[in-house]
Amino acid sequence: MPDKKRTGHLDWEDVRYFVALARHHTLSATSRALRVNHTTVARRIASLESLLGRVLFDRRADGYVLTAEGKAVLNEASAMDEAALSVLRRADAGSELSGLVRLAVGRVLAEQFLIDRLHSFHERYPAIDLEVIGGSRVVSLARREADIALRYGSPQDSELLARRVARIAFGYFGLPAYRDKLNAGQRPAFIGFDAKSDFIPEASWLARQFGNQRFSFRTNSQMTQAAAARAGYGVVLLPKYIVANDETDLVQLPTGDPPPERDVWLLIRRDLAKVPRVRAVADYLVEVFQRERRRLSG
């Protein structure tokens, strides 16, 4: 007699959640990627395991690890996932200048530069809606977590169309009063990143250049660092466009050599490159960065 658990209805959403958890390994990371509650992810996985009559993951302290049976199921589930994405891409191809476009961009670049400059895009294309995904998490274009991405550094994925759109310059800044103290011979105190931010190039640069100096304030947020500089904590390393937007009186300080400029790349999936609404957003972003290149390069 066949196992009743294996003759029920297979819910595609359970499979989609299973593939996502296999990719992200934890409930919290998967819930962020899918923008749902982590209990929803756990419930979907339990539903699929119940239907198949198999344990698909080992639940460990550091996350979810596929069992041997889970790996076998993943091969089939990934094919289903890719087929579904193919259907969605085909639907995208017929879209007009309306609908949703999702843009992944770092929080500081979004908040301190891009958002203000997107307003005229809405006036030009009133039927296109924008969703800006900020933060440090790497968003996957291949998995349709976003349609377009703005990222630092040369892209590695040959499946994506890439265009360098800007170069970001950096400088050391502080209050005029703090500059006067440095000119009078006071040793600088620095504002920097916390210990968990060593993957950020600017954090590594500060550690190499000033690792033996005093850091009076540390945080993983560049906007909080800028606020600390305005409060007089010391010298802060910032992208120059942040200070160009600043209505306070931060000034550049001759503290040392700044890090090399960082390239900003616009990335887009090849299958979306000719979708009208996505193309409109991409072209507009290129236009903005070309117009503002002097501000970004200082």
C-alpha cells in the first residue's frame, strides 16, 4: 500500500522555501531574503518534510544542513525553481512601461545620494513603481531578489550585464574646531568601524594606516560615524558625496592619504536588459551618475 504521506498535494511554495533555506542555511537569513516571518519558513519546511516522509535538514546550532535525502530532493527542487523563474522571465518580456522594478543598493549610497535624485524618475515614468533594497546583505539577481543592483568592485558573474557608472572618492573630515586643534599639534582621534566590519575596504584601510592610533568612536554605520564627527569625536573617513550633501560645517582634514577611489557598477540580468520598465530604470541611473560624477569623485 502506498504511503499516504507521499500521495498528498505538493505545494510549490513549500518547495520554493526549501530551496531558499538550502541556499541561506538559517531561518533568519531565509526569512529576510523572502521577506516573511521566520516561523513561516519553518512551517513550510515542516510541511514538505511531512508530505515526503523524509527529514530534509539537520537542525544544528549554526544553521540548517541538508541531509543526504535533502540533497537528493534539492536536485529536483532546483530544477522546479529554475523552471518557475523561466516562466516569470517570459512574462517580464512582454511588460510595458509600468509595474515594479526592484533596485539593490547600499544604504548610504541610497539615502545620501540616490533617493533625492529618483524623484524626477517618477515624474518621467509615473506608472513604474520602485522598490529600493538597501543594506549590506548581498542580494541575488539570479534568484530574482532584485532586478538591478549597484555594487562596488568589479563584477565576477559573467551572466550579468555590467557597466561602471561612477567612481567614489573619499576624504578625512571633522569640525573646523577640530582642525584647529590638529594644527596646534594635538594628535588626532579617529572615528572608525567596529570589529565585525573588517570586511569593509574602508575599515581595512583605517586599520592599516592608523591601527596604532586612538579610535574614540566605533560603529558599523557610516551615517553614525558622520554624526560622531559633527559631535566633535574626531576624524572620520567618508565618501566625499556625503559631506557635499551635508548642511553642517564638516571640513576636509589633511590627515593622510585617503583610500583609492571605489568603482560603482550597475548590474542587470541579461534576460531583463530589454524589458522596457527595467531598461528605463537602468538608463535613468546611468544618466544620474554621469550628471553627478564630479560630486561623487570629489
